[in-house]
Amino acid sequence: MKKILITGGAGFLGSHLTEKLLRDGNDVLVVDNYFTGTKENLAHLLPNPKLELMRHDVTFPLYVETDQIYNLACPASPVHYQYDPVQTTKTSVHGAINMLGLAKRTRARILQASTSEVYGDPEVHPQPEEYWGKVNPIGIRSCYDEGKRCAETLFFDYNRQHNLDIKVVRIFNTYGPRMHPNDGRVVSNFIMQALQGKDITIYGDGQQTRSFCYVDDLIDAMVKMMNSEEGFTGPVNIGNPGEFTMLQLAETVLKLSASKSKIIYQPLPSDDPRQRQPNIDLAKSKLSWEPKVCLDDGLKETIAYFRKVVS
Ligand code: NAD
Ligand code: UDP
Ligand code: UDP
């Protein structure tokens, strides 16, 4: 049993992580400014006395005692991270500095929720961890991509300079219940549109690809990484290598939700990566992990959740 701090714990991934760590008997402190997360995401866990919630913005210093830190605070969908791009970079960079400072003082182990976006619009496919990426430093996605890249730099410099016990995971597109219905991400958009009988909005020609991981698989990998052998810092890719075009995703959502919505095409946002698929050999060998939930099964769970949201 440990004292665990989760920043961004009221968000989509954070709420699932909180649930899992409480289930395992830990004390969990969730720190969140509720920018994209909500207390409702954790409402079912509030009766548990091992859970504590704190409204706090990680760009400001935080003095608490803890054994482990999962640093998830950061808006994750393009719509949300582009709403206030300066705050997005501050959250990644100042947030990382504060949480690393906290880890240094408490000698806590600290895990960073990094992202496949560090690979940008990749020229290497699928992406292994050794690939340095192709990122536009001044585009509309840069606040997120470069913020997350700088956070990785900070993690590795605190490791080299202060001998901090760090873990870095690069998360590929993840979906599941408790995604924000209006966050503009493709899975939530398509499902909401299908359930409400609205047009399914494909950006561009729909031939760009993504690889979608179900949230339970992702959380399993994140906890395995946190508790992996000392000295294994990562970065390690976690995601599901199953790769789909956005047109295939739209057709699958329509089929599984028995929707009559029609597909329409809208302009592709700038810097939108053409393709993305994780190489997960490292996670397989170091964490003995691979995803178990296929896209159809994960989408069925997610559609069932969104049916309750729209009703
Ligand atoms: P989310 O938006 O649901 O969660 C982010 C949480 O961070 C929210 O609860 C939000 O209120 C909180 N937050 C934002 N800024 C904050 C600040 N300054 N101080 C304190 N709290 C703040 O997104 P998510 O999908 O759960 O993503 C969680 C983490 O995982 C993020 O760091 C994201 O970059 C990373 N990630 C997610 C995915 C994915 O597909 N879901 C992919 C790659 C990386
Ligand atoms: N910090 C924090 N909580 C702590 C310790 C530090 O939020 O328990 C913040 C502190 O505000 C500092 C940052 O983390 O700005 C980096 O801390 P570090 O010790 O690395 O650097 P320094 O204090 O020397 O700037
Ligand atoms: N996308 C789409 N329709 C939507 C929302 C997104 O076609 O309603 C596309 C988007 O252009 C991108 C892909 O789906 O190519 C994944 O987008 P998302 O915002 O979910 O994640 P990211 O681009 O950050 O991987």
C-alpha cells in the first residue's frame, strides 16, 4: 500500500487510474484544476476514505508527501489544448518542473504521461522509441507536442542530474468510457454523432490512420511501467498496434451503433499526422504487456457509455 499522487486524476485516463489504484488498496491524492476533468468522473469513488481530491493547478508549486507520482495533468484533445495554447505549454513544462521538484524532495518515483505526438507526423512507420520524430515547432499542435517533448527532456535531465527515479510512457490514441463527449477527439465525436443521428464528420479524405487502445489495457500498462524494475526509465510506447483509417473507424462506429447517420467530409486541420502505429516490442519484453481488447469490443463498451450520456 502506497501514498500515490495523480495529477490530472479527474480526467478520462486519470479517473480510470484512480479507480485501479484504489482497488489495489493504495491511498490516492488526486490533484486537478478541472479544466477538462470533472468531479463527476470520480463521484463513484468519493465514498472511499483512501481517496482525497485537491483543486490545484500544477503550474504552481505543490508541497505534499507521496511515494509515487503519476503526472497526467494536461489537456489532451486538439480542441482543448488549442483553446489556451500558452497555458498548455505552461502545464506541460512548469507542471513537469514542479512535479519533478516534488519528486526530488520526497524521493518519490515519478511517471510522465507522454504521447505519440512527440513523433509528430512520422516518417518512420510503425514508430519505435528510438525515432526522434518530425514535429513542427511553430504550428497549432506545437503547444502540445513541444510541451510534451520538453517535459521528457526535463524528466531525463532530473534523472541524470539528480538521480531521480523516472518512468516515461508514450501513450498512443486511447478511448473508452468517460472520454469527454465534446472534446473533439475522433472516437467521441463519431460515437456522439452516430447516437444523435448527426452527420459523421471525417476530416480530409479519411485515409489518415490511427491505432486505438482501449482504456483498461492502457491503465494496465501504465501501472506495470510504474512498478517496473529500477533503472528502466523508458520511454516506452503503449498503445494498440491495430491500425485503422478514419473512414474504417466511421464505418465501424455506424455498424456497432446501428446508426443511420451519413458520412460527410470536412477540411483536414493543419499538421494532422497522416499515420500512426506504435511499435510495442519494448513494452512486450520489459513489461510483459500487450493489449487484449480489440477495437470492436472496446467500441461496444464506449458506445454503451455514451448512450447513457446522451439519454
Ligand atoms: P483529459 O483532458 O481527460 O485529462 C487531463 C486532466 O488534466 C483533466 O482532468 C484536466 O482538468 C487536468 N489538467 C489540465 N491542466 C491542468 C493543470 N494546469 N493543473 C492541474 N490539472 C490540469 O485527458 P486524458 O485523455 O485523460 O489524458 C491524460 C494524460 O494522458 C494527458 O497528459 C495526455 O497528454 C496524455 N495522453 C492521453 C492520450 C489519449 O489518447 N487519451 C494520448 C496520449 C497522451
Ligand atoms: N517544488 C514543488 N514541490 C516540492 C518541491 C519543489 O512544487 O515539494 C517546485 C519548486 O517550486 C521549484 C520546482 O519544484 O520551483 C523545482 O524544484 P527543484 O528543487 O528542482 O529546483 P529549485 O527549487 O532549486 O528551483
Ligand atoms: N478526426 C476526424 N473527425 C473528427 C475528429 C477527428 O476525421 O470529428 C480525425 C483527425 O483529423 C485525425 C484523427 O481523426 O486525423 C484523430 O484525431 P484526434 O483528435 O482524435 O487525435 P489526434 O489527431 O491527436 O491523434
